[in-house]
Amino acid sequence: MSTTQSRNRLIWFFQTTTGLLLLWLALNGWNGAWAGLVFALLGASAGAWLVPTQVYPWRPIRLALFFLYFLRASFRGGTDVARRALSRRLAIDPQLVQVRLSLPSGLPQTMMVLTANLIPGSLSVELSNGVLQAHVLVPRAAEGLAELERQIGRLFSSTIHEVPNDE
């Protein structure tokens, strides 16, 4: 394991321990805080040791910015779907599109697949060899998937390169 990976796992361990302990305190108060600390340490240790892939330290500011992006995109997508559903002329052209992801495999690609499902108008169908197959209500929704990939890349400090899609 490289020095950077070891450092990232250690950072992740401390961040996870803190998060688990704060969760314990929020649910139980200060009663049994020592037990909460023990379980937080055990949980974070098991996670840091057992996770077989790249560990990404949390970046709270980037996470907050991604959350705001996601809320905005969800609202825009939801209103667009509602407008289309309520109009007399159902303006949809459902298609399956393929998007070649340039996100690193593992957690970033998994987050892409799961988050794309939560944005109205798109649904992940399959992820295979870095190619996401998605069902979209309109062809231009694929542009939204590209923006989502850029936002997730920013969250995980990954550089996203424009990759031509195989259609």
C-alpha cells in the first residue's frame, strides 16, 4: 500500500470515528459516551481495514456544494417531469443512452449510478467496464448526466476528461 493510500485510510479512520461518535452522542447523549467511543473506534477500524478499494477522505465543503447541486438538479428535474406529465402533449422521447465514465472505478462510479437514479428523468440501467447505460426521458438529459459526473469528480478530487460517448 502506498504512503498516500495509508494516509487517506488514516484520515478516513479519524473522520469516520468522529462521525460515528457524533451519531452516538446525538442518539444517546453523554450517557455511555465511553461505550460510544469504543464502538466508533471499532467500526472505523473495521471499515478502514476491510474496505478493499481506494478510500476517499471526506471533504465537508465539497460535500455541501454537491448537496446543493443535487437539490437544485432534483428540483429542476422534478418540475420538468411534472410539467411534461401534466401537459396535453406528452413531450418525451425515451431512449437508452450510453455514457463512458471517466470517474475512477469504485465509490465514485457507484455514486454516479445511484445519484443518477435519484435525479428525475433518468434511470441507471447498467454499469459495465466504465460505461453507464441509462434510460432518459429526453435525449438532452444525457447532458445532465455529464454534469453530474463532473460534480461527482469534483467531490472526489478526480479530473474528468471529456470522453466521446459510444452510441
